[in-house]
Amino acid sequence: MKKFILLFVSLSLFVVSCSDDDSSSTTAGDDAFDRKEMLTHWADHIIVPAYTNFVASSTTLDASTQTFIETPNEANLVQLREDYQKAYLDFQTISIFEIGPAETIGFRGFVNTYPTNATAITQLIENYETPNLELPSSRAAQGFPALDYFLYGVADNDNSIIETYSTGNFANGYKTYLGLVSKRIKDLSTLILNDWNNEYRDNFVANTSSSSTGSVDMLANDFIIHFEKFIRSGKVGIPAGVFSGNVEPQTIESYYQPSFSKSLLEKSLNSSKNFFKGLSFDQSTTGLSFESYLDYLNSIKEGEDLSTLILNQYEDSASKIGLLNDNLLQEVENNNSKMLTAYDSMQANVILLKIDMLQALSISVDYVDTDGD
Amino acid sequence: MLIKIKHYFKKNTDAAPLAVFRIFFGLMMSLSIVRFWANGWIDKLYVQPKFFFSYYGFEWVKPLGIYTYFIFLIALISAIAIMIGYRYKWSILIFFLSFTYIELMDKTTYLNHYYFISILSFLMIFLPASAHYSIDAYLNPRKAYQKIPKWCIHSIQLLMSIVYVYAGLAKLNSDWLLEAMPLKIWLPSKYDIPLLGDFLQQTWVHYGFSWLGMMYDLSIPFLLLYRPTRKVAFFMVIVFHVLTRVLFPIGMFPFIMIVSATIFFDAKVHRQILKIISKVFKISYHRFQNHKTLVFSSKKNSLLTFVLVLFFTIQLFLPWRYLAYPNELFWTEEGFRFSWRVMLMEKAGYAQFKIVDAQTQKRFYVDNSDFLTPYQEKQMSFQPDFILEYAHFLGSHFEKQGHKNVEVYVESYVALNGRRSQPYIDPTVDLLQIKESFIPKTFILPFYDQIKGL
């Protein structure tokens, strides 16, 4: 009884000095997992380098867009397409990080909403209107899916496509619109990168709070939403008809150049896996990550080796996707069962990430911070 | 025996403890409602969602759209009236009804704390809490008393004791005591609490908290009742509840329990409290010192006895109803609610609903976010009665949309107390064929582990 009271007294001394201020941070001790180090690694070796790289490729993309607008010929179209593909692939490496400035402006929605609304785009052009790409309602008429349409979909073959920009009736309108779209991708990503370089990086790293507004918690949610909604559903599930009962080939990413669709899927799955492992953007080092965080917590809990299960499932999904044809549009129309197999494999990982990983990290999926029991 | 009981019901005591309890209760309830409102939770939890989960038998209790605010306003006004003791009988009745209505609107938000408030306010309907130090007593000296029957105080003490002891009994299981679960998951995630953060990473701390929590719950009512340990016990109440407040998002509840525990003190303390209140608000405390004793008529006395005996019999037996179900309680949650099982589980799930046309076998999956808020989806995903109710909702929704021969299946996974997730509901069962009832739910898949204990 005496000890019992003594313990309560000593606990109370701790408590008296406690506040429930959510924003406070601590430097972790030797035995605890260092979340600040993990956030630093994420920011400095993964997120900022990925954005820097993307800003570079979207700048290149914008330059070759200008060249093509000035001189719409085959050589310039080939160059533009090449730069477009590079930038679209690079986008898959930053799409996970819809946090901070990217979240504020709704970056992903403006840059990669598909299927693109080709009818709206052509209507604007044929009515000699200048599009206002800042409107939230214009999200489906810009970004990479719009570029996909401009570079591959405005006409049946390459010659006619070039004609659309050179001698076509609405050539000026097409050129203006195309230029605006590529410029906006560059501008938005530059804005985000500047914010990371100026002050957001420090806020992000310092925000080690365990609450739902802490960086680890927020990015864990972003990471899982990205995997579930944007890779599993967006790139595979929706076109394969998982949610509607009918295949929906028109919803494939890179619809006008469908042979590019599998590359985007692979890149994005790989980026997700690398982030889970904490592989730096230049692939030179591995730092603290969800993988090592789970391993640390597992050493307390002595449960199953969850991080290995998750990584194995990533490998399984990669191999199922590897079996697909480069052209996912064709797969949806002819071999949809292979698409569904890939979906099921990713679905198994959604369960591991969303239930087991979040439970282990003690992070809640919802953002409504109501009272608990 | 009967004479003893009759004798007991004639015993009197000072009315001050009950008056103080009434004031604190009204104050805490008003603050809680204001806080709930200010946090925007009325809108988030009761106005915005398109679908609400009902308690079995209470399907008719629904939020009233924008008028839901009105129910909260009624509860707030009645809570203030309880605090000042204005038309107490009506205000406590209205508070009980409005508060309980709010709790019945959507079982997503079920918390043992809210249930506690509901039944406590029900009990208080039958207590003469405005006999002393209230506006009622001030305005009508004929209805003012300085002494009330002793059982009035005892009934509140008994209810609080039931809550604590049952919460303690529920902790007597292998997960809590032998695995230190779920504290082993929850405490390390509180790494950013100053000073305690690193401490909370230690395994022995998880076990220490588990065992101390269990011992606290089981012993605190007795330590509070027993005069020599009372002060220490009250100190423990404060430490315990403040600690839970620091560690977990449990809102106002710790403070409600701390002030409620004052009911265990001697009347001396309460008179002191009333004196202080009188001083601060310049109320004549003297006016309430009339030395009158409240005596119920024998007819009223037998009615009250009947209500109280029935009420406490239900309270004592309801938490054991889970014994009537064959499977693991934590897994199936049959008989889990209304039983003071507080903070016992870390449970999370994932439920994907599949709509199938029985004739063409065409199928598609439901995007839960089309119908549920993230919070509702989270709660639904690991509670079978939620899953069933939602499945029926989906069935009628898609039938209305023109789908034919609708069957609803669910593929779901649940993880409990750090175990790996496993399939939860039988994916081959068309949930539309199953009606909600109290009989055991056979569509729940078996739990591949054992949790021993109560």
C-alpha cells in the first residue's frame, strides 16, 4: 500500500509539470525512436530532392513547350513529348507528399486529375476563350492529363497533331492553352519547392507532436491515402471496374498515349515503396522510415514482423504489375482479370498499411478529433 | 431484515453533499455542452453526416438537421437550471431526455462516459437535489430542507462504485494484465509528453500502468468510503484522472469524475464549499439553515424504493450479459457496450462492401466515403452491428437507384490489441438475409486466439 501511494505521488510530480499542449516537442532519448531524425531524413533526403528534381523537369518541359509553340514541327514535338514523359514520371515521386504548401493549393488535383475533360478544353479553344486555370472547376482541364490530350489526342496522327498547332483553324488557341498548362505545372511546383526551402521544411521537421496535426501522423495518412486512392483505385481499380461493375477504359491514366500508362503505375508504386523503406531520393542511403519505426515498435510489442510483410506485399504487387502489358487500356479491354489480380495484391497491402501499420503506430485514420473513452 | 431496510430508509443526513453534487453536475454539463458546441462537433457529428447508426430499437431517434442545435440548446439551458436549482424536477427530467436523445442519435459516438451521464441524470430525477441551496428552496422556503434521507447520497455513491469496480473487473483479462495491451501500443505513441515521453517507451511502465489501473478501479470506491483512507484516495482520484487526461483524448470526463468523487466526503466539506460559493456570489447561506428534515410520504417512499431497486438491479446485471454469448467478447462485441469496458481495446478494421446482382453476378465495390464520415467508417469497420446496419442501408440505397436482385457482401479485416489483422465477417454471407437481433451473430468469423479472464 505504501509503495502504491509512493508511486502515485511520484507520478503526480511528473504530471504537475505536464501540460497537454499539442505543439510541444522533445528531443528523444537514447532508447526512444528519434522521430525528428526521421522527419529530417524525409525532408532533406527524400521530399525536397524529389521536388527539386521535379521543378527542374517541369522547367525543361515548359521550355520545350515554348519551343514547340514557336515552331510546331516534328522534331520539337518529339522533344516535347520526351520532356513531358520525364516530368510525368517525376511527378509520381512527389505525388505522395500532398502536405503543407502542396495541400494548401491542392497541387495533385490541379496537376493530375484524370480523365481530362477534352470537350471542355476544345470548347474553350473554339470559342476563343482564355482558360482560367486557377478555378477549382478547371482541375479536369489542365495538368498532365491535359498535356496528354494536347500531345497525343488532338488528332489521329502526328502530322495532324502538328497541323493543329501550325496551320489549324484554332492553332493560336491550342498554342495558348498548351503554354498555359505547362507554365502552370512549373509555377505551382516552384511555389511549393520555395515554400519547403524557406520555412516549411523547418516547421515540418520541428512538428514532432504525436497529435493528429503532427508531421508523422499527417504524412502517414497522406502516404496511405496515396497508396489506396491514387495508386490502387485511380491507376488500377477504377479502370478495371472494381467500383462500378463495368470496365472504364476511358479513366486510365495517360489515356491518349496508353502505352505509357504502366510506366506511370510502376513508378508510383516504386516511389511509395521507397518512401516506406526510407530510401533517399538519389537512392544512395537509407534513413529512418516507417519500416524502421515499425521495427522499433515491434521490439516493444514482440509481434509479427509487420514491415517485412508490407515489403513482401509491395514486391508481390510489383510482380503482378510486371505481368501486365505496357498498355493498360488494352489490358482493361482484353485481359481485365490480370488488372484485377494486380488490384487484389495492392488491396492486401492496403489492409496491412491501414489497419496493422496504423494500429502499431497508434495513428488514427480520421481527422475528427473527438473524445475517446 | 425488512425492519432494517425500513429503518435504513428513514435515516437522515445533511443535504449539503447532494446540493454540492447538483451544482457541480450542472456546471460540468454546461461546460461540456459549450465545449462540444465550440469545437464544432455538433455540425461535424450530427449535421453533416448523411447516415446515422441507430441503437437496436431506437431507429426513430435521429438528428434533426440544423434543428439539432436546438436539442443541444435545451440540454444546455436545463443543465444551467440544474446548477442553480431552478425548477429542478423539470430541468433534470428535460436534461435526461435531451441528453439521452443526443446520445441515441448515432451510436458511432458511443462513449461509456456519456452513458454514465445518461443514467446518472436518470437517477437524479428521483433525488431531492434542490431541497437545499437552490433557487427553488430560496423562493419557496416551504420546500427547503436541511436534511434529506441518507439513501439519496448513498445511491450516487453506489452508482459511482459500480462504474469503478466493473471497470476494474473488465481489466481482469490476459491481454490487459499479461500482455499490457493496449497500453503497450498507446503509451509509446505519447513520446512527445514532456518528461514522461521516454519513460512511456519502457515495457515495465506499460505493465505498471496496466496493473495500477486495475488496482485503482477495483479499490478506489472502498478507499473513498473508508474514512481513514479517504483523503489519500481522493488524491489518487485526482492523479489518476489528470494522468488519463494528459495521456488520452478524453475531454471533460476526468474532471467530471474528480468533482463527482466529492460525494464521498463528509458534509462538513460540502458546507464549507457552500459557504465559499455564498461568499463569492453574495448569497445568504443563512437563509438555507432551517433545520427542517425532508420526509417522503410512505406511498412515495415505496415508489422510490421500487425504482431504485429496479435501476440498480439492471445496473448490476447488464454488464454480465456477454456471458450469454458463445464467442470472444472483444472480438464480437456482443454485450460490450453499457458495461464499463473502458479503454480496453485497440481495435481497427477495414470493411469493403460488395454489391452483387444475384442473377447476372455483376458486382462492384462501394466507396464508403460516399456515405460515411471518416469517423463513422472507422467505427463501423470493426463492430458487427454497425456493419450489418450499413449493409442494409446500402442494399436499400442501391435498390432505390434501380439495381436489381441486390446482394450485399463485405470483405473485412480487423486487428485487435496488436494482433495481426484477420478476416472478420464471413465474405460469403449476403448480409441482407440477416436481421439485427440479440441472438449470437453467426456471420462473424472465429477469432484465432484466446483472451482469458472475465
